[in-house]
Amino acid sequence: MAWVVYRSLDLAGVRCEVCLTYGGRSQCRSVEGPNEHDALMAATSNVCAYLASGVTDTLACTRTPPTRSACAGIP
């Protein structure tokens, strides 16, 4: 039981910021996640939700390489 409580309190992960230019507009968003991959994907989705409209546009946006991306561990 103590192990379960300890693991549930161990919430450290990573914070990633993604900047992307799509459709002539630019936007940056930061997201925290359990690992770098998940945080980068969530930040990219968040940026594209702001920059794109519609499913096709959003899918094209998520395939656009970011102009900047950086991740750091959360203490």
C-alpha cells in the first residue's frame, strides 16, 4: 500500500513548449506530461487547435515541423 501512495505522489514529468507556423500564423504552447513524447504531441495538438480549422487542416498542421520545441524536466 505504501508503494502505491508513493508512486501516486511521484508526479514529476516534463514540460514541453512547441512553436509552430501554419497558414501564415504562428503560435506557441506549453504542456506538461508524463514523458517527452506525450508532452510534445499534446503541445503540438494544442497549437494546431488554435491555428487550424477542420479535420484535414488540423492533420496537415500536426505534420508541420515546429519552428521551435524545447522540453525540460519538472522538479
